[in-house]
Amino acid sequence: MLFIHMIFALFVSLSKVAASSESDLAKKCIDKNLGSCLELTAHFIKASRWSEAFALGDALCKKDALKGCTYAGIAAIANGKAKVGFDLLSMACDGFEPFACQSLADIAKKNREEKMRYMYQKRACYYGLSESCKDLNKPTNLYSLKGQAIFKSILADCETTNSSSCKAQLQNLAKCSDPLTKEDCFFIPGDLSIVFRAKLIQDVAKLGLVKMFAAQKVFKENKKRYTYDLSSLMQDKNDLTSSKYVFGFQVACTKKFEHKKAQSTSLGVHPQGYQDFSPLTKRSIMAFFKKEKGVDCYDPSLSFDAYAVGKLDPLNPTEFDIWKINRDGNIIQVQNGLP
């Protein structure tokens, strides 16, 4: 039953992939089409052709395709190679591949290791698998008292993850010495991975704002003013692509200073890039972009404020991480939405 559940979770992730024949997939895979190679591996799993699924999944895994590691791990477990499968799933989970983490949670549940099940399921949830967020109940006494204090100390020192104090804390954690318990040494890195991943996503958002700032400078040089029309400012939609953040300007500013077809946010310019956002999330984000009035807007001949609004905590869907950049290139955190 465990393995059936793992396969079910796996194929939920493939529900949007167009069905193709095995021969077509094989041909495209030979032509180095990564998506087709992954779909072919999934086809082998669905057909219980474990050796073929493992061989192709493992090859993809060695090329840093983490979903290939997940497929290879599942195939290995089905073929009776539990240790090999567990190691592959662990590698994928540590690389933020949510289905690998959920598969490890299922294994822990079968082994009645409830604390481990919780941490793997929590990681799957925060790595993007919304189904894993359901029925996520934190066990009592997850950390020892000392472990809890050390975890808070690490978070404080790792506000900047490349600081010397953060690196020293992580080195001590890796040693797993007293007063930390073995459970502390497993759970603290799991929780830290969620926070560090969120910080990486924040960096992507700030980079997006820097691109908007650079585009505004060019626009001002050409038009003698800034703009509140994101569609004319960012011609390359790839610059707006973010699985977690919506970029743009206050809607009132766009309406006041731009033409009727102007777009204030990336949600309007590139809606297909936010298909994974729930209707509630989209409405809540747009509520932020609609909070100001026209009288609050800078005249575009003088200045502007651009924003990035994202969701980093799936267990708190209305709490957002918000950043803005101004004409001087200053990036300011308006609201902290870290998990």
C-alpha cells in the first residue's frame, strides 16, 4: 500500500503532461529532450518496468535532474533495493524536490516514525506540494529544550546566510555534539532548509526588482519620465517569471498616469506564469496592489515605487513577503513573509 501511495502522489505531478506514445518519447529523449526523458521514466514506472525506470531515472539524476532521482528511488524500492532507493530520495529531497520528500514521509509513516514523517511532509509542503500541507500536525517535543534554543540561535546568526557566524553555527550543527540529540541534528537542518530556500527565493525577487530599476533608467533616458506600465517597461516576459512573486506598481498609479491598456502587474502581463497560484492568493496579492489612491502616487517625471509581492509560507496563505524599490535603487522590505 505504501508504494501504491507513492506512485499515486508521483502521477498527480504528471497530470498536466500530454500523453505520448513510448516510441515518440524515446525518440525525443534520445534527442536530449529532458521533459520527454522524465515522461518516459514515468511511463516505465506506470508499467512496473522497474529496471528500465531505474536506469533512465538514475541517468537523469546524474545530470542533476532531481525528479529523475525521485523516479529512480521509487523504482529501486519497488525492485527491492531499499537502501539505494532511500539514498536517491534523500538526495532529491535535499535538493527541494517535493515528491521525494513526500515519499520519504510515507516510508517514515509505515515505520511509525511520526516525527520524521512530520519533518519530511513539512518539507514537501514548503517545497511546493500543496497536498502535503493537509493534515500536517506538529508532534509534541519535536526538539529537545537545548535543541530549540540552538535552533533559534542559528536563525538569528543566519539572518545573512553567508556570514561567518552562520557558517560557524552550521559547522557545529554538523558535528552533532552535546547538548544536541540525534533527533535535533535531523530536524534542525530540515527546518533550516525551508528557511534557507525561502531566502533564496527572496533573492530572486530582489533581482527582479533590480531588473525593473535598470529598465526604468533606460525608459527615463528615452522618454524623460518613468512609467507605471509594466508591459511597456519589461519586454522580456522571462524577466517577470517567478513562481512565488508578483511584480509591479500600484494600480491607481497606472490608471492615473498611463493609457487604458497599460498593465500594472506581472499577473496581468504574464498570467500563465501564475497558474499554480490559487484564486485566493491572486485576489489577496491584487488587494495589496490596489491599496493606494492616485493622490499617493509619485509623478512619473520625478520618481516611482515598484513592488514584489510573494507567498513563502503555504501554511499562512494570506501572509505575504513584500519588497519595493525606488528611483534611487534602494530595496526595502515592506513586510517579512519568511516561514
